Amino acid sequence: MADLRVNIGALALKNPVMTASGTFGYGVEFEDFIDLGGLGGIIVKGTTLKPREGNDYPRMAETASGMLNCVGLQNKGVDYFCEHIYPQIKDIDTNMIVNVSGSSPEDYAECAARIDALDNIPAIELNISCPNVKDGGMAFGVTCQGASSVVKAVRQVYHKTLIVKLSPNVTDIAEIARAVEAEGADSVSLINTLMGMAIDIERRKKALSIGTGGLSGPAVKPVALRMVYQVAKAVKIPVVGLGGISTARDAIEFLMAGATAIEIGTANFLDPAVTIKVRDGVNDWLDQHGCQDIHEIIGCLE
């Protein structure tokens, strides 16, 4: 068996397979299907400072080779998470990572500070694809200034591993990656969903309640892979790759493109055991190709 261990900053992963936020609940929902301790990490659903109701229904739509969603970060807020969810997940034998969202740098920082106090949460993932309420609703992650403002505010109060999830809805994602690296990000994860739309032609209406939503699934993989490759070349911090990964071959492509670890998202809806299958498939491939350590293929492209 090959050595699958990798590190994201100071965060040690037993293997490079993690779950993407919003596709795996809080992890406990999947206990009947897989050994959660067999994963490198679990990134739980988005958490905000205050409770959020999310968007009106319908907020999911199937598309060719993927899906659209506009759930809208529905959650009960960070205090509820700390009091009720954390006790249920703190002893799971893997890295439990919280995805943090907000509407201002101050919101992000306050939410992150409360999670910083939880002993068994070793990292957070910042979702900077959220709209900045003080700046006309433009997402923080689409400008260097916006992305930097969030990371700078959080870095001042958060002392553990800080992963920043990048938006693909930009002209130059490498530029954004360098900006958050400069403000102290320990890692970047990419990509978040691509903005998309679907129309119900029989009802002559938008398929989603707010019109647009985030596209995920196999359809986005080539875009995600290209962006991971570009960002891995542009920064010195570890890159976590995600976007359409559903097989071991997909995961290996991302690793070869420069990702140190990967996240699996939409595929969890189709097969609740896909993460373990991908982990085992990566190991089998390494064995078949005479690789003793996963680092032999990470970033191996010329």
C-alpha cells in the first residue's frame, strides 16, 4: 500500500480525500455508509455568524452532467453549531473542517474567532464567493481587494489552518490566489461553483427561484482542472482541488495538476461511498504504477 499522507500547512491528512462543503452535511449523516475515519478530512456545510433561512424553493435543478443550486447557505448560525453540532462531531477520527461564510469581513472574522475556540476543529475553509453587502453585492472573491479584506480580517483572529475557497467566476484566478496567500492563507481550495442558469420551457420560468445558481458536477471538471494547474504554478502554499471529481482517475488528474489534496462534492449525492472508493482507487493506481508515495505524482506535470 502506498503512503497517502499529505499536509495542508500544519494540517496532517491521512490521505488526500476530503468532502466538499454543502454535499456531506456534518458528516454524521454518512456514518451508516462509510467509515468517516477513513477520510483525510470532512468539510462541513457552510456556517455563518447569524442563522440564515436560505433561498426560496425551487433551489436545485439538474443539468447535463451536473446540477445547479441556489440553497443560499441555509444554517442555524455559528452559536448553534458550537453548542449542538460540535459535540456530535468533535470525536470523529478525521480532520473536521468548518466552511465559514459571511457578508462583511467583520462577520467572517467573528464567526472564525468562535470556531477558533473549538479544540477539535483544526481548520476552516473560507467561502469568499459570498456577496459583500457593503459593496453592492459583488462577491468578495472576484477582486483581489475583496478577497484580501476577508483573509486579512480572519487571519488576525484565527490561529489554526486557514484554507481559502476561490471563486472561478473571475478573469485571473491565479491573481486572487496570490492575493490571499499574501494575507496569510495557509492553503487555497478551488473551484467553487460556476454561475449558471436553467429555464423551464413548459412553465416559461426560471428553473431556480432566484434565476441563477452554482453549477457543479462533471461538467465543470475541465475548467476546475485548468484553474488548479494555473494556481499551483502561481503560489507556494498547498492547493486543494475540487470540481467534478467522481472517480479515482479524476482525483489523480487533479493531483498531477498540482493539488496536494482533493474534495469530492456532487458525486456524494449519487453514491454516498464515493469518497472511500476514490481513496482506494488512488491507492490501487499507485500500486499498479510502482509508486510508493503519493508525492511522486503530486504536481508531476512538466
